[in-house]
Amino acid sequence: DREPSALPGSHLRRLWVVISTLSRVLGGRTRCGAVDVMTDIHCPLFVLHGTGDEIVPVDHGMRIFAAANEPRQLWLAPDAAHCALFDQYPTEWENRVVDFIEKSLSEESNAKSSS
């Protein structure tokens, strides 16, 4: 693992912290219930799931979303297969992901300036 200071930009450092935290929460487990750890996650979450996913049922994404803390967002891409949201909806995927990131950063900035 690289230390956060070795990563460029504060956003990448925060991502590193989230990934490191998940590693500690999971305690080295390779399988866990994502729904079970959602209450321990306190950062913006965007759940993207294809309704045509035959590997991971769409209700799993919906349960993760339901268990997640705010702020959170859900996109159920019609008929998209497993890991194919970008392939099937490239423009919409890009717009939704960029909008989510911009909104999350804006809310974080507003929260810091009001405190």
C-alpha cells in the first residue's frame, strides 16, 4: 500500500483512506456482506447496477443502497449486463458519474465553508 502523501491530489488521498478503511473493516476477509458494512461507510456513495445483470441480482444493489448512509445515489441501468453499464450507456454513465462527483465535492466544500 502506498501512503496517502504519495498520491496526487486530496481526492485521491481520501479515496485511499476509504479503501484502507474498508480493508480494516473487512479484516482481510475475501467475502463479506456489502450490506452489512454500509453503516460503517460515511462518504458519498453511488450505486450503479444493471437490471440485466445475471451474475449479481439487481436487488443486491438496491439493498446496498437502502442500507447506505446519506449522501447516496442509485442508478439502475435498464437491461445493462454485469460490468457493462459503461459499454451499454457510455454517455449517460459519464454524465451521471461526473455529476455525482461534482455534487459530492460541492457539498463537501459547502460543509467546510459553513463550519
